Amino acid sequence: MDGVRLLTLIIALVFTAMGVSVPLITLYLEALGADYVRISLILTTFAATAMVGNYVWGRVSDRLGRRKPLIMGGLAGLALAYALLSRAPTANWAWSVRVLEGASAAAYTTTSLALMGDLLAAGGGHRGRRMGTYRGMGSLAFAVGALAGGRLADHYSLRLAFGLCAILYTLAALGALALREVASPTPPAEAPSTEAGVWPLASPSDDQRLPLPFLAGVFLWMAALASSASMWPNFMARLGYGKTVISGLWGLAAVTEAPVMWLAGNLSDVVGRAPLLTAGGIGVALVMLGYLTVARVLSALAGVQIVRGLAYGTYTASAMIFATEVGDERVRGSNSGLYNAAASGGQLMGLLMGGTLAQVRGFAFLFWVCAAGALLSGACFWTLRRRQSVVLPSR
């Protein structure tokens, strides 16, 4: 099995586990005795650890000239974290385990994206389409996991659902054993390597750095999404929806994401990344307005979730390929880490706001704030359309 297919299989296992856990984590923490503010602090700890880890692991992978050991280590750490989380006796126990989860998730997320970028750069054109297909399979797997997780939680227990996550991460770690690295580029003559397989960290020029408007847009987009998503299951429960319906609605959005990512990848190869990124920001703002107006009507809420899938898929496929096509192999890990650090920073901000705003000002105020943040992210992405530093791959 070639590297792209194997990474696709691994991301399918990872996102199945995420589909099980993400819609249920705040409900699980609440069942362990945490209030909304404490839930936000626990989720924030995860995001803060991931933010630092994303940047560090990206730099480390560039310094080593290798991605595989960090991918395997991250997946193994996630398997251990969910084995412990499934047996958490208290919210404080879960809080400490989420530190391990954040560090492990960062190791996998950053280095797997860098390796995919290496493989796509070595494989020629159609990068947007191929990245969209790769990430779209993850969303499809997330939907399967969300549907299964809700049923497991309703018919058995939340603990069993998190135990399933540990098994899925273990299978993903075993699959990563078969990954092969892309041949490392030759270090520049003026900075020869001092060890076999290791080259000095590059000092990227401006055209190898991720532009600040892109990073700002990523931060704002993720802040808006994370803030709303962190409290969305609790908002749905407050409206009277059961765990199966909550997970099913989340899964509906994920099912929509899968084909949208493939389509967005293809379209971004033609029109560029900036228009698709901008559409992703505007789309999330529309979703927030939907939660404010039609959330009590299940059929209308299902339509809002489809729009969420459209917005998420459009943004995500375009952002991932944008982050990996700037610079070469010597800085791709660092750029991937910086992109994921910006996303984790936005997630951190969103999680800090989510539970706090819901507790102090209510869910309606929370969704208005998220809508404003999403629109600002779209404005940041729109400025990228004039940049000439990122050239679309040949087709």
C-alpha cells in the first residue's frame, strides 16, 4: 500500500475515534461532575497543550528529517489517553489525561499533515483534489463514529464509547508501522548536514512562510467553531434532544463534509484557495444564525447541519493544502506546525469563551459572538487573493 492510501486508512481510524468522542466529551465531563466553566477549563487545557505541541513537533520533525516516529508516538499516546479516560473516576482525572491527549494529538496531526504534503509534492499535480479526498475520508469516518458513539452511549455507557476510541487509536498506531518516509531533500551547500539524515533548520524566506492573514483567519475561524461546538451538545440537550439525535446531527454534518472536501479540493485547484477559505468563514456565520433561529425544529436543524458540513469542508480542504504548499520539505513540518498551532490557539480561545459565555450570558449571546468571529475570518482570507507567493500546482 502506498503512503497516501496508508495515511488515508490511518486518518479514517483516527476520525472514527474522534467521531465517537467529540460529540460526547462535554456530556461525559458533565456526568463526572464538571459545570460549564470547568468544562471549558478542561477543554482549554487540551487546546493549550496541543497549541504548544503542534509548533514543537513540527520543528522537531524538520530537524530530524523524519515524520514516522512522531506519527506512531502520537497515535500510541492517544490510545493510552483514551484507555485512561474511559476509566476516569472524576473530572480532575479526566483533566489530567487530556494533557497527554493534547500532546499526542499534536504529534500525530502536525507530522501526518507534513508527511502528506511531502507525498503530494513528490507526486505531481492535483494537490487540492488529493488532499480533499484524504481529508474527506476522515470526515466520512467521523460520521460513522458519531452515529456509533451516540448509540453506544445511549444503550450502554459513555465509558464503553471511550474504550472503543482506545482500540481504534491502537489499530491506527499499528498501521503507522508500515509508513515509509519520503526521501529527504539534499541540504543546501552553504549549510551542510553534520549527521546522517539530519539537516539544519531552514530560515525560510518570505515566500516560504505562511502569510499572517492566513494564520489570523485560521485562528478566528477555529475560535468561532470551537466556541460554539464545545457547548453545542449541551445546548441540544437543553432543547430536549437525546444523545443519539445529538450524535446523529453531528454525523450528518460530517457526512456532508466528505464529498464537499473532494469538490472543494478540485475547485481550489482551479480558482485558488482564498475564495474557498472565504466561503468557509461566511458559511460558519450562517450556521450560527441557524442555531439562533431554527434549532427547536429538528428538520430545519438538520438543514443547518448540512450547511455546517458545507462550510467546514470548504474551509478545511483549502486550508490544509494551502499550509502544505508553502515552502519545501525542509520547512514543511514547521509550517504544518504553525498552521496547527494557529488552529489550536483559536480552539483555545474558543473553548475559553464557550462555556463561560454560555454560563454567564446564555447560548444566544455565544452564537452571536461566534458569527462575528467567523465573518472576520472570511475577511482575513479574502485578502489572500492578491498574494502571488503561493503558486497553484500544475495540473
